[in-house]
Amino acid sequence: MQYRFLGRTGLIVSEIGFGCGNNAVLMVHAPHEQQMQAVRRALELGINYFDTAFAYGSGKSEENLGRILRELGASPVVSTKIRLEPEALSDLKSATMRAVEEGLDRLQRKYVDLIQLHNRVTVERNPGKRFTLTPADVLRAGGVLEGFRELRDKGKVGYFGFSGLGDPKALHEVIDSGEFDSVQAYYNLLNPSAGQPVPRGFGALDYGRLIDRAAARGMGVAVIRVLAAGALTAGPEGGGGSSPEPLSPGSEYALDLERVEKVRFLIDGDTKSLTRAAIRFALMKPEASTVLVGFSNAAHIEEAVACSGAGGLSEEAMARLPRLWDTDFGRL
């Protein structure tokens, strides 16, 4: 396992991170013994970064991860995320602090290395089912950031991050504030816009080189959805194909399956699967601190870890990919 710095935090994290989300179901729905086996094996293979959230099984992922780490006596780098609801608007700071405290209780921890805002950040609030916050809600006095700061002063959190989903303009504003230490970036072979140039009219949401922007400000970057909800694997991760709304606009599962057919040429030589090609592609981005992978079983962990230190994709492949992003993907 290779390791990288999480931006300016000084934390050293494994290139492959253990994603504890719903998409791979393991840390939410699997039996305890299977979860224990997977976490133990991940630690043995050098994974030292675990990412969870309240939204993963309404707290189940946090509870399961916390219990297992305690049983194993392990102390890896742990990040969790809070998601605020519309009623939090009456007092964002207090709601933020309360949500973090509740997460710490579920994790059975007095301190978490990284706390992240899970809500999408948009130019205007969306008060609907997927409640979003504006940059002002995050940054202003009495907002999310102030709650994070107070918890840091109390010794309950180390560093602050947020999920880089929503409106690119709003996400860039939060990055440019210089107040956050990390961001989660949607980045994969099918939508590389967070870290690669794409043409105007690209077929999926253009994140405007968000990774580079964050890294230039000393932020750590955790790559998410590296396998495009399972499109870049042998099958969908936990219902990736049935989701009524994609995590990122323009990346509907059916569309991504069409795009996948155009990148199958990457399976060649020592790149034995699209999964490995996708992870190795993400690891080629030096500004990425860690690539979060959701695991369904121990075999998936072995495959992901094998990508660390394996080198990037070939020069020929990397020359061919931009032509796909410029043409074929833009027309889907």
C-alpha cells in the first residue's frame, strides 16, 4: 500500500480508502462477522482511511464501523459526514454541532479526524427532498463552519471537509474560502471533469477541475464514485442502475453503461478488469489523496489494494481517452 498526505492536514492516508456507504452494502447490511472480516483484512493490507456517514443506513454504517474498530482495537483515520434537514435553518450552528455529537456517539468515539458536510452545495437552496445549502449557509457567522470550529476547539473533531456535489460555481466558492481542509470529488473514467479538461457541452456535469482548484489551496481530495455506481465493474453496486436520481447529473447509470463500452479497450495486459483500470486512472491524479472504494466482500478489497503501486494506465490509453471525452461522451 502506498500513502499520501491529506492536503495540509499532515494526516497520512492510504491511497485506497474504505468507503462504508450504501452503494456496496457491506457496512450497512452484511452480517457482523462478514463486516469484521472485511475491516480486519483491509487493515492488514494497509488501508488506514475509513469514510462513513449518518446517511449510510440512517446511522447503521457509523454504528457498525465504530463497534468493529473498538473490537479490533484499531485506530485508523476516520471521517464521517453530517446531513442537515430544512429545520436546521433556524440555527445552523447548533444543528451542525448536534449532528456531529450524535455521529460520535454512534461511532463510540470522543473524536473524529475529519468531519464533513454531506449536503450538496448549490447557488440557491433546494428545500425539497434532497435539501441543499448555499455557500453562505456554510460560511457565514452562525453557519455550518462555525459549528465545526467550535467542535474543533472542544477537541471533538480534527479537520473540516465537504462533499463536492451540487453546483460547481457554489462548490468553487466554498473551496476558495480557504476554510476547509478536504473535499470529496466525483471523478472517474466516465466523468473526469473534476480533474481533466472536458469540452463545452460535455455530456455530464462539468466540475471545472475542482480537484486542481482544491489542491492549489492545500486541501486534501478524496475521490468518490470511482467505479461509477458499478458501471465500471461486472455489475451494479447496490442498485446503482435503479436509482431514480444519479449522484451527479448526466451520469445516469444507463448512460454510463453506454460510455463503458467505449473504454473497454483499457482491459489489456496487466490491467485485467475495468475496475482496476478505473482505480489506477484515479490514482494517476497526484492531487488525489485517496480513492474511496465501496466493498461488498474481502475479494473486492484485494482487487482494489492491488492497484496501489501498480502504476498508471499506458501512454497510449491516456492519449486516447481525451478524444472520447471530446467527442463520443459529449454526444450521449
